Amino acid sequence: MFQRKGKTKHKGEQTLAALDVGTSKVAAVIAILDEDREEPRVIGSHQMSCSGLKNGIVVDLAATEAAIRMVMDRAERAAGSVVQDVVVGISAGGLESDVVPVEIEIGGQRIEPADIDMVHHQARAGIDPGERTILHAEPALYTIDGQGAVMNPLGLHARTLGAAIHVVSADTAPLRNLDRAVRSADLDVTAIVSAPVASAKAALSREEREVGIALVEIGAGVTNIAVFAQNLLAGFSSIPMGGADITEDVANALGTPRLAAERLKALKGSASSLPRDNHELIDVPCISGGEEQRRRPRAELVHAIRSRLDILFDLIADRFEEIGFVGPRANQVVLTGGGAALSGIADYAESMLGRQVRIGMPRGLADLPDAQRGSAFTALAGLLLVAAEGPESDWSAAQSLAMPGTGGSALSRMIQLLKSSF
């Protein structure tokens, strides 16, 4: 069996690797981070479909392991080096968010670092073991005397110091299966990161996160929503629907194989309808196979796409309301993921959501191949940026902890405190 060996590194040089396990594909990228460069420089990458995944969940361990080995081998050959440690992204697995609130007595004294450490310690203690696994847990905001949102309470006087710890979790079983598949491919997992959090690293500027923005990642089987305000992750939600559902609708509407439907969606599909669509004819392969094709109005293809998008974006608008992304300053939305590559989807989203919408592309990396500069690879680029940042804070070390049953009230309270941002 092939055994991996670490590469000899030059002084001041760090090799980074990221592995994005999506709904139906696996993608890998390897980069070098030099002391004299701010951006990681990509030196190898590869991606391929994976039959061992269904809606982002490992359903065939051997097939998933084989796909991971293949993409890493191809990326390593292109890079001319072998990697051992990888940051892994996950887009499914029942991602959810909640908030752990905690408050301690200060007695009117000045808030010292030890007080903040105590709040963190008590918040950590409030995350009890259970059925879910923590992916991210970090202070979303602080409060003094139970009022207002404070970014940095250090040095302020208060009777009480509180904190709201935003927790993103996943179902434990899918996470363990993913971890096992990666480790079975002779790789060490340094961190597992939720795809929307990774995408935000690559697609959003700090100013956007400060002002308030929603990132909507449309994957093949799952659409994830992450809301940021004051440079903090303020809300999160998942919808079990994505680009694969659009493809399925196209296949059913046109009576064509799924592979042909995916190709038609990419080449001829659009989220915007035009009068000429009724007169433009497209070649549609028959579902029975063979060389036979039928000519159908492009309007049928566009109608199938828009019908599913109407359902999806109605759900997205509802989740915005639930999260609290409302008001005059909740006006910026960024679309990422493979679904964001659909022609006309930004204009469509603006009309459906009543907000300014742009397509998020990977940034922050040097020498990224042209094939991976699209919205579908934003999460992969973000994972590499996470790897470049090095070990996260102690909050991220809580991956063996589970989701507390705090309910929705704590999250609602935090959103209300952040509402001035929107």
C-alpha cells in the first residue's frame, strides 16, 4: 500500500492543503505560503465527481476514500510535493447554529482579561455533551449590565459581563464518516470547517462583514445561509435543496437524462426569462438514450429552472426573517456555490429578495487555476485560507462537544442586540 511521506520544506516555507467534500464531488488544492508573501500560492489542484457521496453525506466509504486518494494524488503530482495534513470542508450533515448565553458578576469594577477568560470558561462549560458535534464556537458579542452589543469590553466598568457564544454544529455520524474517509486515505485532518464559513473567508471583505451581509451558498444538495454583522457570524441556517434539484426538475420537464439536463442547465439555462425564449429551439437528448434528440423551446428549460428557484428563494427569504436579517441595512447578499454559476441568477435574486446581490468568487490566493476561479470553488479557496491562518482559538478545540439545548430564545436575543447593524 502506498505510504505518504512528508516533503522536505525550505526555510520559511509552509505547505497548505485543503479538501472540499461537496454534495457530489471532491476537490483538493495545495499551496505554498512563504514568509515574504501575504497570499498562499497555489501549486496544485484537482477535482472529480464522487459516487460515494449523496447530498454531501458519505454513503459508500470505499468509493469516497478512493475519490479522495485520486484528487489528492493528482493535486500532489501537479504540486510536485506530498502533503499529510488537510483542512476539510463539509456542506451537509445537518448543519445548525445556536447561541450559548453566559453572564458573570463584575461588581462595578473595571473588566480585566481574567474576567473575559472567566466568561469564556463558563460558556465552554455550558456546551454539554450530546448527539451533535461542534464545528465552530466563538464569542459573537459581549454585553455589559445586560444591555447593548459590545465588541471589546476590556477596560470598561460594569456590574455584569455577559457573552453570547455562537455555535455551529453538525450531526455526529456524518462527520465521523467523513473524518474516517479522509484518514483512510492516509491524510491527517487538522480541522473540519463548515463550507459557508470557509466561503466567507474567500468571498467577503472585512468591510462587508462589518456593515452586515448574508452569504448564500447554493450547493448541489444543500443551500447554506450565513449572516455576518460587525465582523461576526450572527446567524446560520440550512435548506436541504440546491442545484441538483434544479437539474432533476429540468430532466423531468424535458424528458432527458440527468447528465444531459445538467449540461443544458449550464449551457442554455438561465434564471431570467426573455420573450425570445419561446422562439429559440434547443436540442434535447431523449431519456431513452441513443443519438435521437428532440428540439424544444428554450422557454421550457427556463421555466423548469425558475419554478425551482421560486421555491428555493422563497425559503431563503423566510430564513432571512428567522435569522433577523431585516431592516434598511440588511441590504447586501452574496451568492456562492455551484448554483451561483447559473446565468442571470444575481438579477433574479435581487428581484426575489429585494436586496443588492453579487456573485462571490474566490480571492486571497495567488496562481489559482482558471478552472477553479468560479463561485463553485469559493469554499475550497476559503479552506486554504483557514489553513493559512494556522490553529484556531480554543473555541475551535471544542469539536468533541455537543450542541446544548438552549432553544431559539438566546439566538433571538443575540439578533436583537445586533439588529442595529441591520
